[in-house]
Amino acid sequence: MQEYDSAQSREDEDAEFNYDEPEKAIQREVKKRIDPIERELKEQRLRSEMDRFTERHPDFYDIGQNPEFHDWVAKSNYRVRQFEAANAVGNPDFDAADELLSSYKEHKSYETATKEVKKVEREADTASRAEELSTVGRSSGETSQPYMKRSEIIKLRVENPREYERLMPKIRQAYMEGRVK
């Protein structure tokens, strides 16, 4: 029975082989046998590149789902082209994806650092205002309790509510003692 199956498959192969154009028939046969190997190699290459990419950017999925990231990409034609190349079906450009995510992370890092600097500056400004509040109206020979400016108190409440809350007992005391001008 097995001999019959192998003989039958040889007959099928011979039936497909075109003896009038042997070069084309051979090329077709070679292509038929090489194509699966090439597909497997391509899949292995993609898996390997994807592994390296996810090692470098383990957060890529979360970033890719973030609308803020998509807004940032949309603001530049160059980034849009990188995004399209990185998401090409069947042949993604991992270098473009790496560059895009690295740039985004640098942008976010810079943005965060800028916000931190502004916060520190605001806190320093608030601290100096609080110091001014505690020293306004002191004069030699008067009580050791300072006068406070109403405008400074309002400004503190608007610009730094935490500091305002922290100083609230002193502010109330100043109002009760008539030390707010």
C-alpha cells in the first residue's frame, strides 16, 4: 500500500512537470519548496526583533494605547510617517518604532522636569511670600505679632491653597487681632 502511495505521488509530480519548459518547471518546484522556509525565517527574524524591541521598551503597549501619545504623534508629519512604518502589517520597522518611542519618552521626561522646576519655583515664591506675610508691619517697639496684607493672603489662597491652609491659624489670629490691612 505504501509503495502505491509513493508511486502515485511520483506520477502526480511527473504530471505537473512540464517537459517542454524544464527550467520553468524546476524554478516552480524550487520556489514551492523554498517559500515555506523563507516564511519561517522571516517570522523568526520578526520575533527576534520584537523580543529586542520589547526588552528595550517593555511599556510600548501602554504608551501605544495612550491618547496623549497619539496626539503627540499627530503634531508632526515626520512622527506620523515613523508611526506608519512602525505599524506596517507584515514588515514593521522596529528602528522607526524605537526612535518614535525613545523620542516620546524624552519629550515626556523633559515635560515632567519642566513641570517640576515650575513647581519648585512656585513653592519658593510662596515661601518668600509667606515670609513677607510674617514680617509685614513689624515696627520697633510694637508687638512682636506681624501685620498681614489682605491682598497677599488672597493671592496665597489662590496660588497655593496648601500653604494657605497651613498658615490658616496664624491668618485667623491676625484677623481677630486686627493685624490684617
